Amino acid sequence: MHNEGRGGVSTGLGESIHNRDSSALDDRTILNQRVTLVQQFSLFSGISAGDCADVLSAAHERYFSRRQTILREGDPVEQISLLTSGWVKMTQFGQNGSEVILRLGGPGELLGALGPGGTHCSTVQALQSSTALFWEAAIFESVLERFPILRRNIGRILGECLRELENRFREMSTKKVAPRLSSQLIRLLNQIGQAVNGEVEISLSREELAQLTGTTLFTVSRLICQWEQRGIVATRRKAVLVRNLPALIELSGAD
């Protein structure tokens, strides 16, 4: 009877150990998946899987729904974040309250200002369901001290961002609005375009397209209406559907 009782009744301790082991295994699996993911990003270029795991072990993941604000301009820099999925827009507000889209960011994008102290210089909002890893700012600074290659990678990333802004400024200075808008739509196809019934939808409003191309809502609306009549695009609520990509490419090369 004694042996039978021991064999048929759980002690509770064994179950607790098993649960802890399973939890630790799940954590390791998640960490390994994150390492595989971030090694594709410029931030982790040249960093070994083991070092990636060390860096990521200090981060926590957060999920954001479409249009949810991730960071807000003027808020203190308390955390550093890395976008791992989805797309975001980075904006600033002018003195008259008008919003300007500085740029769009996708997986691998560092979000907000870097380093503890100071404030974020832009607002970051999710354009679609997104995930990001967050580090406490002081912890991220200590990680940069441990892995100087991260700081060098950040320098290269910031240089690429500057070149992108310079290219957009050159476009605004040298191109008329129609080729600017068509060029922007072509870029957006590769960035945030989603297949819908054999066509590609860009989930941005006309106002957001105006902010990206440095023009007015009226001008964007007029051009989109003209292109819709020609079958080049179709409009949805806060979205544009590209129906004739060759025609759009031809417009982007117009003087």
C-alpha cells in the first residue's frame, strides 16, 4: 500500500521543477528566435550569436496595434527601442500645429533618441501591427560600452538616415509634385505595400502622402483623382491601391 501510494500520488515538487524547466526552455527558445531575427538587422552586423543573446537578454518585447503611438515628441528618453516587425512613421509638429512626416521605419529601425537624458525629438506611431524590443536607456548605454561595434553600427545607420533625408530634400527642390508623389508611392510599395486581390495597397491617407512629399493635401487629392480616372490607382479610406505600376513608374520619370 505504501509503495502504491507513492507511485500514484504526485508530490507537487516534481511538477514545480518540471514547470520551471519548461519555462526556462521556452525562454531560451524565444531568445534564440530573437537572435536569429536581429542578426538580419544592420544594428547587429558583425556581432556573434552569443553576443546578440547577451544584448537581447536585457530587453523586453512590446506589441503595438495600428495607429498606436509608441514614442511621443518631447517625452524624456527613458528607454531605447528596436522595431522587429511592422512599419512606423516618425513625425514632428510645426509651430502652427501641422504634422510633418520625417521618414518611415521598418524592421531593424532604432526608434527615438539615443542615450539617457534629454527628450525624444519625434513622435513614433505604428502604421500597422508592430513589435519592438525595449531596453532601459541606462542599460542600453552600458551595452554599448561592452560592445563598441554596436556604436559603430549605429553611426552607419544614422549616416544612411541622413542620406535618405538628403535625397528627399533634393527631390522636393528639383522635381515637380507629380513625379515626387509617384516616386514616393513606388518606394511605399516595397515598404508597407500589402497584396489585396492581386493589387498592392498602401495604407496611408492622402494627408500623410502630402506630408511625405512636402506638398498640400489639395494637390495630392487632385493628382490622385486624375490618376484614378486613368486607372493607375484606386482609393480606399486612408489607403491607395496601385493598379498600373508601369504607368506609375513612367510618371516618376516625368520632368
